Amino acid sequence: MSLIKSISGIRGTIGGRAGEGLSPIDVVKFTSSFATFLGRQQPGKRLRLVVGRDARLSGAMVDRLVVGTLQGMGIDVLETGLSTTPTTEMAVIDHHADGGIIITASHNPKHWNALKLLNARGEFISDKEGKEVLRLADSDEVTFADVDCLGQVEENHSTIDEHIARVLQLQLVDRDAIAKAGFRVAVDAVNSTGGIAIPRLLHALGVDDVVELNCEPTGLFAHNPEPIPQNLTQISECVHTNRCDLGIVVDPDVDRLALVCEDGEMFGEEYTLVSVADYVLQHTPGNTVSNLSSSRALRDVTLKYAGCQYNAAAVGEVNVTTLMRETGAVIGGEGNGGVIYPALHYGRDALVGVALFLTLLAKSGKKVSELRRTYPEYIITKNRRDLTPDMDVDAMLAKVAALYKADATCQVTTIDGVKIDFADGWVHLRKSNTEPIIRIYSEAATEARANELARQVMQQI
């Protein structure tokens, strides 16, 4: 059993003892502490929160606990039912709510679930705010409402349609060009809410020929739900067999987007953001942001355009969106297929990623594989170095950083672990928060060179 409290929310496995997994008691505890936190931000106001969930098996149970707890705290609830993470974020904005809770464990397996906490801007709360929620959860400061002040529940099952309508209104989304292209598109939604949202979006964009794979929102994930190549053999074969122009894959809460070329080969989740950014920058030049572990290809594409600057944030969506605001970025995200387009909202959103990519594809006149070859080629490798529990990981990383800072041919960044940029690649070292290991990500033009850079740094460790 596991219960993890982090910047990404409260995440845990279902079942077991309270405090060892995400039990009903834990759901009530953290929901009420979040409600208390929000109430202290606006004393005396009757709050209204949006609640949405993905289709995983425990979702309905956790949803009832969350909604009931919020009612017990005197908070009104806009209940969206089956939804997506970006849709719930948009609902907070569009319905002028005071915050929201998304019930999803994202790409984690079916026995996990989580509470993701949103502020009034429909964005994840900050690390500082999260720590205060955790403090309140361990305190005796939570007070429930009197019977005459209980919260009310309003059901709204149109938020996905509202989200799609907002996507279609974007200036850079060209429905006519997409419809004219006559694409055949396969969709793998891993039996979660992407099976509702993505086909509906495609039809709204004028894509009439949609091949649906694992689109029943049963929560019985047809494969490991993380949208990485080793889990996508089924969609790869489907695209090839059905002669589709494109394959679209989303994770259970639809904030990550992976693409499959017409020949069944992976487009590469790192290149989802790269391609969409290239299209956005063509029409609205500006700055871009991704996290330190994302591909250098975004930097290369950004610098193609005069006056545009790329910046790297610490890993974590809230860190990326914070830096995007600070730098006025027009596009950003993470290399796991997370596209953040501020013209819509500051959150990873597979729906807007699909709409922008299809517009790019339609206007390019290229096949997906041909479009992929227009971008710089990089390979990311992932390694780990096991440590003993008594090792001082922070001191070790500090020594590695000092060593490479003395090398004039490298650039060292220490805002999140240690990242070393070489002329032809990079290595990023991050310590695990849950076990004595250092994760080592590296990137270069070839896998051999990426592994060589990683080995060089691991020898120093």
C-alpha cells in the first residue's frame, strides 16, 4: 500500500489501512483540509468547487466521499461526473468557481487514485499551498458546517462540450482545413474518459472517419495506461491495419498526448509539444518553456524564430506554468506529451494539443512521418544509480555540480537536481523522494552518445 503527498496532489493505492493507502478516511481528511485552506483565503464567503473524475474503478466511490465532505464543510459543488483533467480546470474558469478537485491518478495503474487540487484559476496549487493543506490535515483545525449551512450539489454533464467549444474558438484552430483534409484517425483512450472527449472533439473538428480503440470508459484499462511506446503496440497495429492517417493516444485523465504515424511508428511523446510549438510560433512568435528533463528539440525549434527565447523550469506542471507566466510564453509544456497553451488556459491539455496538431498537419500537406522528419532528432535515455540509505544524496549532487561548473565547456543548472548541458547533449540528475536512488536522464543525437554522457556522469557519482 502507498500514500504519496506531493506537489502533484494526494496519491495512493486503494485498500488497506488508513494512512497507508488512499482510504476513505484519507479522502475525507485531505478534502476537508483543502476546504479549510480555501475558506481561510476568503473568510465569510460561501465557496463553490468543481469536482470531476476519470473512469477508474474507484472513481465513483472517491467522488461520493469528496462531494459529501465538501457539502459537510458548507461548500457548494458543481459535479461534472466523468470528465478530464483539463476539462475540470476549464470548468473552474468558465463557471467562476473558487477551486476544484480532480479525482484521477493520471497514468498510474487501476489500483491507484488521487486528489488533484486546483485554485480559482483552474491551476494546481503551489508547493507552499500544498504544504499548508498537509499541515491542516494533521491538525485539529478542521471544522464542519452546521446542518443549516450544508453545501448544495449542482450536476453539470456538459463541461466536456463546453471545453470543446472553447477549443474550436481558438484563432489557430482551423476546422475547415481539418475537415477538408479528410483524415482517418484512430484513438486509444485506455478505457477512460478520453473515450468520451477525444472522439467527440474529432467529430466537432470535422473528422468523420474515427476508429475507436479502448474508448468505453469502463476503467478496465486495456493496457498499462502510461502512453509510452512499449504500451502502444495495439494502437500501432490498428493505425497500420486500418490505413489511418494518424493515431491518437491519451492517458486516463487526458492531459498527456502521444501520436502515432501513419506507418504505425511512434511520433515520440517528446515531439508532441515540439510540433505544436512549431505551429504556434509560426503564427504568434514568442517565448517557450518546458521542464529540465524535456527534449532540447523545443529549444532548437524556438530559436528558429527571431526574438523567441526558450526557458527551462523545474520538473512539475506548476513549475512550468509559473515560468510561462513570468516569461510571457506563448506555448509550453512537458516532454511527456503535455501541451500547455495559455490562449486557452494554463494546464496540460490533450484536447487543445489534438486540435493544434491536426491544423498543422492539414496545412502542411505532409504525412505524419514526413512532418516528424522535419524536426531535430534527439534520443533520451533513462538510467538510475542505486545508493545506500546512509548516503547524503544532496551532498553528492552538490559535488557533481561543482565539478562540472569548473568546466567551461558545460552549463550547469541546479534548480531541480543537477542538469549538465554539453555542446551535443545533456544529463539531468534527480534524487527520488521515496527511495535511495538517483535518476539519470540523458539526451543526445544518438542513443550511443546519450548513454556515453550518462556513463561519464555516473562515474563521477
